[in-house]
Amino acid sequence: VQLVESGGGLVQPGGSLTLSCAASGFTFSRYVMSWFRQAPGKEREFVAAISGVVGVTNYADSVKGRFTISRDNAKNTAYLQMNSLKPEDTAVYYCRAVINNSVYWGQGTQVTVSS
């Protein structure tokens, strides 16, 4: 199993970024994909999740209405569209898959929201 995030960077408050998580080594469409984030000095926290085939989504209250999670099962890729970014969204963003009770994480991608 391999998860590779990309798309992070520096953005001004109010700006947008789209993160990608390219997956391999498992049947992507069968599993929930999630995004988490970890800010300096804080615990890793849940951001959003999307189910496999049907694509049911769930969001943390702090990002509802601003972030959108999606997936392309043909490309084995999950996405996180982030709009109206705030300085408090600054963190390393990780994608996660839980497969047969084993948890897999990507290496993370840094998102910095600053003027």
C-alpha cells in the first residue's frame, strides 16, 4: 500500500488549494479515504472522509462549507479542495486508508496560509 500526497504550498488567507492523494497497492474503490492534518504542537485531527463506491462524505465542523473531499476511482486518487483558507488551516495534511484493520498514511504535504 502506498499513499502519496501532493498539492500543498503557501497561500494567502482567503485563497484556495487542491490536495491530491495517489493510492496504489490495494483496490482503491472499496475503501474509505480520509484526510487528516497536524499543526505544529497539536495532535493530528480528522478533516474529511469519503466512502468507496457511493462517495458519502463527512467533514470536521471546522472545515464544513469550505473544504470538499472527492475521489476518482478510475485514477485511484482522492482530492481535497480547500477554499476560503484561514491561517488556522496551516498544517501538514495527510491522507489515510484503513485496509483490513491496518492503518496506512501518506508522507504528508505542507499547507501554509499566511500573508
